[in-house]
Amino acid sequence: MEEIRKAITHMENDQPQEAVDTLEAYLPGANEEEKFTIAELYMQWGMHEEAKAVLLQLEQMFPDEMELKMMLAELFIDLNEDQEAIDKLDQIVEDEDYFVPAQMQLADLYEAQGLFEVAEQKLLAAKRFDPSEPVIDLALGELALSTASYLKAITYYEKVYEKQPVMGDIDIALRLAEAYAATGEFEKALTYYQETDVNDVEQLFSFGFTAFKLSRYDIAISTWEKLLKEEADYLSVYEYLAKAYEEEGLTEKAFETAEKGLSLDEYNQKLYFTAGRLARQLGKNDRSYFLIRHAIALDPGYKEAILYLIENFKLDEDHDAIIELLTHILETDEEDAAYRWELARAYNETESFDEALKAYGEAYTNFKDDSDFLKEYGYFLLEEGRMQEAVEILKEYLRLEPSDIEVEENINRLLSQ
């Protein structure tokens, strides 16, 4: 052992080559215990191939020594020789000290290969050997969470939480909050979130979102404000934070938040729409129109924004703007039956009756079972002097709304004429 101590002294004195030379010279004559010590030193010094050679030699001498197999498996993993590591770990029998670590290491290797069911089987084998070990339940919970098996993950995390709320650097309450939120059980998720000191921005977003889903806008706001202090360019939060302020009646604050978000994310059509709605509430109508139009320019298929814009044009009695908007939208092949109906109404309001007639006819195919449309279309035809067509459409309406006596009387009067 004197030579081994000499090598250690060389390494401590920043003489690595002398240390290695000393061990290499001594190794052939070393006994089994000394060779094991030398292998450990090689591992500490990052000399994996040298350590592997010594340990393989020792394994031939002591084939039933599980510690050697475990050390070799760790070396194989460090050398990216995963299959060799798996083969070695599979040789570890139900030994009190090494069986559970071996099964957990196997689970990690199989999980890294995407073999999640095999990984789970290895962990379950470890659990059968030691049912009360919380580390195994934690590993099973982590594996289940990574594969979106949230209910299974909750079962394992709850077992760990009862024994050890924090394990290593893992806060089990946070894991439970994440899993419960993923299953839609937001009340339970929020309870666990509130037990923790969340600082990670992803977790802060999830915490705030959970509160938001429960209409706990005060918690959502304080959580997301904390998030933005940590990372101001976390773009996903601005739309939700603006909506939370809106729900709390803080419309000006909501609008400022949306505008701030747009200064960082100029291609977010949903945020443009949110900002546009808020601008309208604040009486900033020109700004509202600009923002909503921008949202639609980014996504011509954004139906919610288009219909919102149409309703505001109606409020401002700007039917020409509706015609211009919908004509452009339909030219981009963003076809929607509701657009044809709205276009027909706008043409009717501007007394462009021929165009209105055409648009109503195009909308009819999709709305022939819609009583509101049929009644409106029928009376439009009546105003246009198309009595026979009007009667047929209103008859269709009555098949859907037979209790409408007024329409029935109008039809009878027309028929009698």
C-alpha cells in the first residue's frame, strides 16, 4: 500500500504523470485488495479504460462479487457502452445492497432508449424486493410523469409525499401539482402549488395557469408578475396575464400588459386580438380596429377576430367596412358560411340588393336548417318582390318553427293574393 499512498501524494501535489506511473509500475504485483483500490483511484481520476481493465480482471477472480459488477456497469455507462452496462446489471441477483440500485440503473438506461414499459418493469422488480423504499416510488412517479401517465404518477408521488415531502432537489408537492393540473384537477393542484416556494419560470407559469382556470385571478396575477420579474421575455404569459387583469376589472392594466407583450412578440395574433378587445373597452376605437385588423392579417382564418370586428362595424354602422373585410377574407379562400350570411346583411344595409340576393343564396346551402336565417332570408325575398321564393323559404321556416303564427298568417295572406 506504500506505493499507492505515494501515488496519491503525487496527485495531491499536482504531479499526475508521476502518480499514474507509480500505479502502473506497482499494479502487476499488487494483491486483490490493492488492485481494487487502484481501480477506485483510476475511476476518481477519470481513467475509465484503465479502471475497467483492472475490474474485469478482478471479476474473473470473484465472479459472484456484486459490487464489482455494479462498478463495471457504472464505468460502461461513463464510456457510453450502454449495452455492456445492461448486460452487467442483469447479472446482479437479489443482493441486499446492489439489487435495487441495479434495477433503477437499468430503468434509466431503458428509459433513455425509449423502452418505457421495460423501464417500468425494472422499477417494479425493485419495488417487489423493497416495497417501502420511497426512492423507488419516486422513480416510478418520474417515469409515469414523463410518459403522461398522470394518474399513475399521482399514486406514486402521494406515497413519497407521505414519507418525505422533499427528496434530493425534488419538491414532491410540485410534482403532484403538475400531475393534478394535467388531469384537470385544478383545485388539488392549486393546494399543492401553494405549499411550495416556486421560482422556476415554467413552474410559475403552470402555477398561475392553474389559478387562472379556477378563476383565482388574484393568485394568477401575483404569480405571473413574479414570473415576469424573473424573465420579462416569457412571451406566453402576456395574453393570460392581460385576461386576468381584465377579469379583475383592471382594464387599463390589462391593455398595457397586452401592448407590452406585443412589443416583444409582434406575430402573436391572439395577443393582438386581446389587445384590440381591451382597447375597445377603453374607448380607443381606432386603436382597437388597428389591432384586430392586424390579428386577421396575421391569420386570415381567425374566425373569432373576424366576427368580433364585424360586430363592432355594425355598432358603428359601417357596413361598407364589413363588405370590404369579408370580400377580402373570402378571396383568400377562408370560406365560412357565417361570412356569406354577414355579407348578405351588409349588402342589404347598403341597399346593394342584387349582391345581397346572391350572398343569401350562397349562404342558404349551409343554413337551410337554421330558422333565424330562413326567416330573415324569406322576408328579404319578400321585400324584393320575389313572392313565390319567399313563400317557399318561409314554409321551410315554419317546418322548423310551427308555432310562429305571425309568419303563418303572412304566408296565407300572400297565397290568397
